[in-house]
Amino acid sequence: MNGRMTSALAVTAGLALAGTAHAQEDFPQQPVTIVVPFSPGGSNDIVARQLGQQLQELWGEPVVIENRPGGGATIGSAYLAEQDPDGYTLMIASVTFTMNAAVQSELPYDSREDFTPIALIGQVPLVIGARPDIPAETPQELITYLQESDEPLSYGATGVGSIQHFAGELFNQAAGTEVQVIQYPGGAPAMTDVMGGHIEYSIGSMTQMKPQIDEGNIKGIAVTSLERSDAMPDLPTLAESGLEDFEVIQWWAILGPDGMDQALVDEINEDINQVLSSDAFTEFLAADGGTPRPMSAQETADFMTRNFDRWAQVAEEAGIREE
């Protein structure tokens, strides 16, 4: 190859690289959609809207929140898996995403292979929120009531393999109770039935439970973290109430479809982490007992792998299976 051709190829390669870099710098150039695989009003929806608002301010382009509930997050997840990997359609995923993979053998996607982990957002404890008229104020009183009641009892979850389902069945197992699960399309409808006295309790994230507990619409019983939350310090943990080592934590992450360009993934990760480090987002999560958890894209992928493995083991031990 002569020197002139080599120089020409070098210039062409340089221009291509420059073009790629320029394209990444200019992202986004059109509205970005964040899919929420649950109904409006739940923790995924609340967190996605705060994140979307701040990303919109950072990017100067609209960030649209699109709710696609159903199937314990499988409908929204399947939708994301079919989208172009151009960064313009993302999804907020939670611990439920990794739990679904543990209990549903015929998902319309491969949970580990059909998505691109981009960034972890944050985490928050769950809260056992009971109907206002339940004759129990403490975890011990609730357990006694559930054990001794002659009436059929039920709790709310958001699909087979959802975090509420895992937490509810682990609670049944630890407390020696047999409360039946009722599935809902999202956390908000489950809370509505708790407030109406149609079910005994639901175990939801503090983000969605705390406002209703503060208003007296739901009775706060306990948190599912190993330590009490600064946001609701009067609520005991289940671990300190006799259910040793009981812990189930809600977390949120942003995913894209499989096949995203790594430079684009890293750019979106950097922008999300910039939002997470802001006072506005930190205060938003702290108000409901949550904390940001900025990570690199690779750290996010590793974190999710550990969750896939953990919940597969828990599902096996607790006997949680698809219906």
C-alpha cells in the first residue's frame, strides 16, 4: 500500500471516528422515551418521572414517560427488547425484573441477553402497609393476627415473581402464616385495596407507601431492610422483630435494548450519574427513605447478574413458581 493511500485511509478513519464522537456528543437529538412497565403511581413511575424531568433539563430534549403495565413488568420489558438500540427508548427496571427471570420459564425475551444495563439509580426499603382498621400496631401483633384469624386473608402484589410477591411469600415462610396473594397491575391499585380494607396488607417500596402512611390511609407496620430508615425511624425492621436476617430491598436501574453502542451507553450512564449526584435527586429519594447508587455501566451489569443469581436461589427455596 503506498503512502498516499495509507494517508487517505487514515484521514477517512479519523473522520469516521470524529463523526462517531460528534454523534455521541449530540445525543439526544429527539425526544427520549422511558418505558415504565407498571401503572402510574407506583415507585417505578415516581422515580422515572423525577429522573426524566432532570434528564430533560440536562439534555434540552423532551423525556417522555410511557406506562406499559401488566404481567409483572413483562409487557413493558418485551416492548423494550423489540426497540432499536439507538438510546431513544429506555426502560426503568427494578428488582422485579431479576425476580421474573427466576420464576417464569417462558418469558417473551431473555432477561440476561436481550437488554443493555446502563445505570443503577438507587434503592429503598420496602414497607409492610396494612389496612387502617387492622387490629395490629406492631409486627408481632400483625403476625399473631394473621396466625389466629379464621377468615381468609390476602395481601397485594404486582405479578408472579414481583418484589411484593417474593417479599410476601418470604414473610409467610418466616412468620408461619398462609396469607394468599392477589396480583395487581401496579403498586398503586394494590394500595387502593389496602386503604379500602379489601386486602390485609401490601409490601411496597417506601417511595409509594410513605405518603399514604403519613396521611393515615395505610397503617405502617415494619420495614424490610436490616436497619431502620431515617425517613421513617419509628417503624421497626422485621429483623429486629424476630424474623432474623429478613431483608428485601427495592432498587431501580435504566436498561436499553441489546446491541447498544458502548460509547452511547457510557454517555447516558455519565448523564444519569450526573443527575444522581444532584441535590434535587438526592433529596427526592431521601424524602422517602431512598439513596442514589451511581455506578458505571459495567458495575450495573455485574450488580444485576448477582441479583439474577440470588433470586433464582430464593425462588427455589421458597417454592415461588409461575402460575
